[in-house]
Amino acid sequence: MKTEVVIVGGGPAGAASALFLHREGIKPILVEREPFPRYHIGESLTGAAGKVLRELGLEDEMYRRRFPTKQGVKVFGQSERISWFVPVTGRDENWQLFPWDTWQVRRSEFDGMLLDRAVGGGSQLVRGQTTGVLRNSKGDVGGVQVRMEDGGLQEIHADLVLDCSGQATWLAGLGGVTGPKYLGSYDKQIAIFSQVRGAVRENGGTRETHPDNTLIFYQKKYHWAWFIPLDAETVSVGVVIPAAYFLEKRETKRDFLVRELSELHPELKRRIPVADLVEDVHVIPNYSYQVRGFSGRGFMCIGDAHRFLDPIFSFGVTVALREAQLAAPVIKAYLNGAKRDEANPFAEHQLASEVGVDILEDVLDCFWEQPFTFATFVHARYTEHMTDMFAGRIYERQPSPALHGFRAVLKRQRTYDGDDSYSIPIGSRYHPERAPLWQAGSEVESTEAWMGRH
Amino acid sequence: MDTQSAIADFITKELAIGRAKELHPDDDLLATGVLDSLGLMQLVLFIEEHLGVKVPDEDVVIENFRSVSALTAYLARLDGRQNESEGAAA
């Protein structure tokens, strides 16, 4: 099989990459190992993600499918009197703010919709597991090898391999293609989650009390829960804590989740008086990492495949969609011959991707390290800039005054003037003890297998 | 009203409602629950609007706001820094 672009992974990064490449006249082959529809976490979108979907012409379909329409995020803090609301916003052509909505997405349905669109738009879908890369005559990445459902091996030769494999970080795990994969600052965290029926929903008639909003319950540093409506009856719930805390409780993941839903915050208990779980309880440990050198001749990673920080601001799908969008014209130029002889033809795009996520990292780190300062910046000093940040507008008009403020508080500088300072994983720069790398061939094969050992 | 009294007055009237009847300058505002994230924000706004002092971003940290005396001392240092730089500029 031969094609211009082969995409590894049929989730939002892969499907959106295909859709944006269709607009450039390219029809990638998509390789996906799981039959769809399939369960997946990462259910809340930002304004920027909603904008990408609208730009793809999907707004009507999103409404037609009745995905809950998120108006904002309400955060319940430690003190009883405190809750914060961050609205979903857009910026018009004059850069004026306007109230907007976006969506909460049951990923089995959302990912299925996107993948169907990609196939409908002309991309061939190959069901199988990629097992390795092919090398062209120059020794560069020149395609992938796929193990098919019947056990046979299929070679797909391509000018470009797009790794959209999500938390599996496939290319990084192969070794010999990308740079090293570093543990992220939140790698000691673990997320335990499921879905419930019968939760009490907001319904006060205002944007702030809209029943489809995300609710966040913050107990203390590194200990919080999400509440994300998926339809009129079902809510996705998750608890995020240090792994050590979970392990010392010595509970099954189900018992742990049910107990935390009752104990983590009174406002959460009020909304879920009895935990009626309608989905398995899933776990994701060690979800935070950064792959360096994630692009080069013949390959590029998009979305979770190269980096993930923390779920609390719901940026995962946003970053996947925006990176896919930004990559498409760059890929088109590459296929037309641009920068073919450079060591990394995608260096500029790679840097822009890292700079964007670095912004999220600085905001996230300040949120955990100095939450009171964070609240003052968000709700008093830099409200508009923070509205942009939460909306996911991180690739334009940055660094903003808010970002300068966070970096001043963290005493952190970001210079991108050389390889040594170029987006060094904060986890390893400020905590050298974290520098050890996750190794290719690590024992942790899957989250469920990991859970089985405990 | 001097700075320390103005701050103590504001905290007693606006933040410590129903809590500390008597506010001592060295009371740990965080530990006693008088200061929460909303309270810090209100205090920063009070300092900006009523004392006319802009607290630089990197100083908006809980350590400078832990007690009335800590805050008063911080503002005195800030005043000194700002006078120094104005003096240097002049």
C-alpha cells in the first residue's frame, strides 16, 4: 500500500488531521486498532475546540446529536462560600469577547462521528495495530507496518507518518524515532472514573447554573473531582488524586470511587447522594509526560501522542484538534517539497506546539502551587486574558500579561533560543529526580493490567 | 488611619465576618480560616483601590498576606522599593 500520509490512530487527533488534510487535497490512510464505537475519556471541550468543529462544518451535527451544550465551568473550592464560574467565550473578527457554548462529548459517539466523516471524505480506514515503521532509501521514516486482524502483516509506504495514537504514544515507545519521553510534573497522579445515573443537575436558568456545565470539586492540592454531563441522565465523574493516596486506601477502584464521591466535597455528595454507576470504573495512572523531538523527516506526532499535562482544564481534545488544524498546511507544504533536506522540516510547527502547551503548563502549575494567587489573577487582575486561556486561545496573542504574571509568580522563564532551553520538560528541569525516562518496553502495558497488580 | 489599622479594619469588617471578633496583628489568617481565595482577592483589591498601591504579580502570594503584620511589613518594603526606583529614575 502506498499513500502520501498515513495516520496512526482514529481518535480526534487522527480524524481531525484527516479532515484538515482533505481540505489540502490529501487523502490520508487511517490505521485504527479498535473497532468503533469504543469508550474513551476526555469528554469536555473548550471554546477553541468548539470553534474547530464549527470550522469543520460540524456545528449543526453536534446540536442535532444533542451533545450537552457547555456554557462554562463551575469550580467549588475549599471554603463553603466559594464557587467560581468561568464562562465559555469566543472572540469575534474584531477580537471582541462574546458568550459562546461548546459541547460535552460521550467519546464513543463523538469519535465515531469524526472517524465516519474522515472515511466519508475519502480516507481509507485500515483496522490493525501498527507494529513498526518502514524506512525509505534515505533511512528516513517512510511508512508503517501493520498487523491486520487476520494476523497478516501489511506495509503502508508513506511520505509522512502522523502519530495520533494518544496516551499510547506509539512512536515514542518504538525508540529510535522521536527523542526521549520524559515523565511530566503530574505523573504521580492517577485518575479513577466512571459514569453515573440520577445525579442532581444545576438548573437555575442562567449560564452559570446551566445543567450541561462542567463542575469541578477541589478538596485540596492534587485532590479533586470532575462532573461532566453526557446526556440528560448520565454524568461522567472522575476523581484525580496522588497514586500513593489511592494505594494506601487499599480499596478496589470501584469502592474507592464510590467512597470519594461521597467524601471529597459536600457539594459533590449533594449532587450524587447514591452512586448509581452505569459504566465500568477505569483508571489511568502516570498520565503526564512529554516527548521531545516529536517530529522529523517523515514523521510528526499530534495531540496526546507527544504530550499530556493534566485533565483539570479539559485541554486534551482541544490541543489535539488545534494541532491537527495547524499542522495541515505545514504538511501540505512538506509534501510539495518544502524543507525536505532539513534535519527537521517541521521544527517551526513543533516549536509552536510546545510553546502552546508550555503556556498551559505554566497556568496549571500556578493553579496547583499558588491557588489563591491563581484566583486573584483569574477573577480580578487578568480576567479577560484568563478567559482566553481557558477558552483554549493559546496559540495567538501570547505571552499575555496574565502569562507574564504566572511566570513571575513561579519565577520561571521560558526562552526558546537554543536546544538546551527549548521547552525543557519542567518536571525534569525543576525536579531533576524526575528526569529518568519512561523506557520503551516498560512493564506497564495497559492501565487495566497495572490495576490488576494492585 | 495608618496602613496596619486600615488593613485590620477591612479584614474585620469584610473578611472575618462571624469569625474573629478580635483580630491580632500576628494571627495566621490562613490557619484561622479568615483568609480564603476569595478573601485574598478582596484584600488585593482593597490595597489597590484604597491604599493606592499596585502589588506586583510576583508578590501576590499567600506568604505576604498571612497576617496583618506580615502584610503591613510587606507593604512597607514595597514602598521602599518603589521610592528607591523613583529616586534612581530622578
